Amino acid sequence: MEPACKRHFIQDTCLYECSPNLGPWIQEVNQSWRKERFLNVPLCKEDCESWWRDCRTSYTCKTDWHKGWNWTSGSNKCPAEAVCRTFEFYFPTPVALCEGIWSHSYKVSKYSRGSGRCIQMWFDPAQGNPNEEVARFYALAMNSRATAHGIGPVLVILALMLQLCLLN
């Protein structure tokens, strides 16, 4: 894997493991290796395009990295029938990469970086974390929809708790 490509996967791992701003997209799952995941996080289109551009000439053997690996050696290897080809072969568009590689953990947003409506994988922490505003916006939007469906009181409390956490 090219270094320019690898840095996106490192940043993706940092976002997944360390971001306090993915709460609105966390879903419970019943898998042996985890109990929750995030789903359809609105990734800024420029971050997705950059990821694809930097990875399109690197090689992979699969379109969905969440499942289907051969683990018999103790580390993930391509399945026996898989053929290594460029990312561009398996992911012909930026959307195919960003939405497919982690089983729809991300959904490429129509919004741009700095809009307050999409998660930025890359930002300068000295300028603050722009993803706080994004999480707040979607938590409140989800709360409004839930209120209309009758489960509002619990979600109102959760949204307020999230806001307090983000403000501290």
C-alpha cells in the first residue's frame, strides 16, 4: 500500500477509535469481535475524494474489508479465490470506496468541509474540532425525528447529555 493511501486508513482508525463525535451514528451489533459500530457517518465529499485519489493505484483483493478475510495464519490474508488488483478496479469511484470498504460505515455527503454538516477526517486541532458541530446538528435532528415517533423523552435527555459533553 502506498504511504499516501495508508495515511487515510491510519486517520480512519483514529477517527473510529478516538472521536467523541460519532455518537449519532453508533449502532448496536451482535458480532464476536465487537458490540457496536458506526453506520452511515456523513463523510465530507472532499475527504472521500482525497482518500480515493491517494489509494486508487494501491492494491487490494476485496471490496468489503469488514468480512471475508482468511485469518488461519493469525492475520488477515486475502481469500484464496481473491485476485489482487488496484483499488480503482474494486472501487471505480470515490463513493464506491468510502461507502463500501467498511460496510457502509461512511456515507459520502453532498456537503463540503467546513459546512457543519459532514464529518471531516482531517482537521487542524489547533483550530478546534469541526466535527463537534456536526455531531450536535445530527443528534438534534435525530432527536426531532424521534420525538415525532413518540420516543422523544429518552432521546431528548441523550441529546442534551451529548451537547453537554461536546461543550466541555
